Amino acid sequence: MTTTTTKTTTKTAPVTAEHPGVPSASQIAALIAEAPEPRPTLIKTFNAMMAREFRVLRRNAIATFTRAVMQPLLFVFVFAYVFPKIGGGFNLGGGAAASGGGAVNFATILVPGLMASMLLMQGIMAVTFPLVMEFSWQRTIEDRALAPVPIKVLAIQKITAGAVQSFIGACIVFPIVLLVHAAGQAPHVHVTNWGLFALILVFASLLTSSLGLLLGTIMDPRKMQMLFAVILLPATMLGCVYYPWSALHHIRWLQIVVLVNPMVYMSEGLRAVLTPSLGHMPLWGVLLALVGGTVVFSYLGTRTFTKRVLN
């Protein structure tokens, strides 16, 4: 007796779960195939990076504002309010310092000087310190280097972002020096040319931020404390912040030596358009130094930045 066993093979067709509102795999593939190819342009990428900088600046607005206000506020409070109140105020008499022949109070001298000081401080600090962190332990510069733009564009974006912060810092100083003073010690400020005033502020901001880019790419992060002792402090004390450059004619060798200091040209340029009653450097020399310094420091900073990123 033979028993025949028949094996029945049951083929189960694949079950496709259809969910309403969820595109199928073929639809997704079609969407991907028909999607336009992304074409990031130089301008769009640059604007995106600047938008990120402004967002960070907005989130740190309180800290940035406090940092920009404290130094000029303390200087003006001590020299323009405390000193006159205790009888220690002093005026700068005629001669080369004041072309009008009358006495000029110290608050008038401080207006352009403190603005120049803030331009330098904000421009360098806004670029140098973030660069040190990005190149050292954070290593976030590698993410920036992946942007679809040449590395030189990243350097230009750093300079532009630092110049914006420097410009804002100088504008914050202006109302402080005008409002904080003792009775009878108000600064005598008169903007002779608004266009020239804006031009000097713009190029001074670009000069300081490009200098910050250069310093941030050549300095050893472990020696950043030397930045204040060797660069910022001498630049401020010998930058014609508390005295006009023309008043140094009694110390001729010092009057010549300080010409290597970029802050001298910022102070003298602002002094020429804000306090024309004081003796000041010729405007052609100021503009030549600011524009030329911006070009030179931007070129050097961009070059060292590119080498640092690639290495």
C-alpha cells in the first residue's frame, strides 16, 4: 500500500500597509528626483553666516552691552564728574592744542579718544577671542570650513562681524560722554561733516577687526594674556586718547614714535570731525592710514587665517 503525500505550498503576497496621508516609496523617490538641485551662492552663504553672528550677538546682547559701557562710563565718571567736583578738573589751554585760544575741558578731549579706544577694544575682542576658542579646544572652525565658499570668504565674514560690533560699541560711547559730566563740564562737540564722520567710523571698525583677525591667527592661545600687556594697554595709553597728537610737539621723538599706533589715527580723525577746536592731524593723513591699514591688515589676516584653517 502506497501512501502519497501532497505538499501544498501557499504563497503569501506581500502586504503593503497603506496609511492615509503617508506618501509611498515611489512617491518619495519621485519627489527626490524632481527636487531642484541646491545651488548655494556666495552671497546667500555669506548672508547666512552673518545671520548666525547677529543671532549670537542678540542672545549675548546684555553681556556685550555691559562690556561696551563699563570702561567709557568709568572713565567719564571719574575725569568729567568726580575730578571737577573735588576741584581736580583741568583744562587744556591755548597754543597748538586749541586753535580758538580758549580753554578746553577734559571731557571734550575724551569724546573722540574714548570712541577710538572702544573701537579698538571691541574690534579685537569680538574677533580674536572667538577665534582662539574655535582654533583650540572647541574646534568649531572645522564646521565653518565646510561651508560652500572659499576659506577667504570666512575670513572676510569674521572681519565684517567684528566691524559691526566695533561700530556699535563706538556708537554706545557717544551718548555716555555727552550725558555724564559735572555741571559746567559738558564736552563741546560739533559734527562738522556727517559723511566723513561715518566714513572714519566704518574704516576704523574694519581696521580693528582685521587687526583682531591677524592677532587671533598668529598668537599662541596659551599667551593670550600678553595681548593686554603688550598691545592693548600701550595702544590705549599712547593712542592720543587723553590728549591730542598736536600737544606732543614738546616731546618730538614721542610724537613721531606714536605714529605706528593705529589708534592715533582713529582718535585724530574723530577729533577732526567732532572737536574741530582742538588741534588735530591732517585729514588726508588720517584717511590714508585708516584705509591703507585696513587693506594691509585684511590681507595679512586673511592669509594667516587661510593657512591656519588648512593646517
